[in-house]
Amino acid sequence: MTTRRTTRKIKVGNAFIGGDAPVLIQTMAATKTFDVDATVATVDYLDQSGAGLVRIAVDSINDAKALAEIRKRTTANLSVDLQENFRLAELVAPNVDKIRYNPGHLHHLEPNLAWEKKVEYLVDVAKEFDVALRVGVNCGSLDPTKLAKYRDQLANGDAGAQENDDAAAVFDPLLESALEHVDFLDSIGFTRYCVSIKDSDPETVVLVNRRFAALRPQIPLHLGVTEAGAPPRGVLKSRLALETLLAEGIGETLRVSLTVEANQKAKEVEAGRLILENVASGNVIDPATRLPNLNIVSCPSCSRVQNGRFVELARTLEKATEFAKDYPFKIATMGCRVNGPGETDDADVGLWCGADKVNLKSGSTTIGSFGYDEIIEKAVELLQEKIRLYDQQAK
Ligand code: SF4
């Protein structure tokens, strides 16, 4: 029987995260936010499916206006993820229960304003409109100052949380970014927040969250594996990280991010429930379960997806590259231009989807843009070329 730790308890709408509250399952609507009818129907369906909090993407003034209408028509707890435009906070806050900000995105807008000032502004907005915050650190959009500091280690492939008995050692850019922000929030007396530290590698998620929990045991953690991909692989990756942490009593809320169609998002809630049931029954996955060498990641899709064929493309590519499962390459497929270009930079074969074309990359180098009907063939060709060079070097 797992003994859960006791963290601070924060109120999010009519739910709580942390303290003695049960682990809250979250998910995200992937309908177009400006399509109010479709988004309300989805939010209500996800709420009834067991999601305690539903996130909605808001990128523009029009989305913010739609959010106000959505708020009037649903009682579900809602959250919004600020992307680069932190100033949207004051527009969305009156209509949500929680706002997530990403320390790695704060530098985009008003670059001459110190990040501390931006966080103070977010805290003022949160207090004024009675909302909670999430500090959401993500491997694909790290704070550039942290990235620069650890670039050499990253280049050598030895960054990322490593097992280290000294829990005070702060060497990881994900961890350091999270610690910097929680320490600042605490220093200004704001405690109504949780933290997420996500990576696409389940092992890193376990190690870095375990370390954070040891260093700041009072702060509630939102658990998740970013870009886990389509089921069943996405569920397996999430189980590996989340069941391991929850079995240690770590984690107060979770999201299983899955690459599925907008009308299939309840699968994220089902997977979250499965994880909690497994932990409760002691039937957790063996943490030593090995994933294939070929690391396939894809974003969960959201309202920003620019072409509805994205999910099918990600699934088809996974099948088309099965032949390479023993090779240590990374394939990344992203649904839009917001996060696609940056989050494919470290992939051996990276695809990010535009409205009519899909951009193909090798690391940070763009190979070209191809139609949806030809991209699979081009991506497989690129992978075959990588394998050829790899085999040549191995001889
Ligand atoms: Fe949404 Fe784009 Fe992120 Fe995919 S990459 S989840 S479409 S913002």
C-alpha cells in the first residue's frame, strides 16, 4: 500500500491538488477554441469522463473571447497554457481556474523585462482573479539561459537527471529552472501553485521529479511524459514514469498526453485512471521494462494543429519505421508551427506539420517541405540513410 506524501493543498475551481485530495486527472481539449459549441461539448464530455481539470489552448484575442463564452456554458474546471504571450494572462484569468506558464517561454515577449517582473505580473493576475498557477518546465522549451549553461553536457548526451545520492546536487537544467521559479514564488509569498517537470524520456521524468520532490517536498507535482505519442506506446511510456513515481507517493495531479484525434481525448483520462488503479492495487509496471531503442515521440495535438491529418500521419510513420526499432534514433512528429520547429531540433528525423505541407528536419537542419502524401516516403528515406551511416561506422 502506497503512502502518499502530504504537500501543500491548492484550490483549482471546485477541486484541489495536493494535501489530502485524491490525485487529480487532467486532459486537454483539442477542438478549435473559437468553435465554442464543439469545445463546450468536448469539455463537458471530458469532465463527465473523469477529468478534474480540462485545458484549453488560447493564442489570440478571439480565442480569449471564445473562452469567456465557454466559461458561461460549462461548470468544468478549466485551465489555460500561456505560450509565448504571457500578457494574455489578464485576458484569460477571469474565465479559468488555473494558468500554466512555462519558464522557457517567458523570454519571448518584452525581452528586456526581467523574468522576475513577468512572474510578479502573473502572480498579481492570479491573485486578482482567484486562480492557481502551474510552473510548467518542459524539455522541448527550456529556459535559454539554463540551456546555454548546460549546453556542453547536453551535447555530450550526459545531461538529464542522473541518479545521484546527493539530493542537493542541482545540475540539471530542467530541475534548476523549476527550483529557480518556485523559490522566487515562495519569496514573494505566493504558494497557490503546482509544478510540472516534463521530458519525453520516462526515466528522466522519474529521476528529475524524484529529485525535485526530495528538495521541495511541500510543493504539489503535476506528473506527465511530454510527447509520449500514440497509444499503446504513449500509454506504456506514461505508465513507466507515472506509476513509478506515484508508487513512491510522489505526484498530486497527472496528465497522460496521447497523440489521438480531438474526439478521442477521453483516452487520456482512461489511461490516467488505469495508472491510478494500478498504483492502488500494487500492480505497477516493472520500471525496468525496456522501450525499443528507436525513440518515437509525437505531440498530443491540440487546437493549434494545422491539419487534421496530423494524428494519422504520426501513427502511419510509427508503423512505417518499425523496421528500425533496434536503432538508437529519435523520430519526432509535431502538429504545428508553434512548438514544432523547436521541439524537433534534437530529433534525427523531425517532422512538423503546416497547413498543406510537412517540414522534414534532420536535427536542426531543414531538409524540405513535402505534401502529406509524400512525407512518409521522404522520412523513411532519411531514416534509411541514417541507418546506413550508422552501420558503416559500426563496422
Ligand atoms: Fe499543440 Fe502544436 Fe504542441 Fe502539438 S506541437 S500539442 S499542435 S502546440
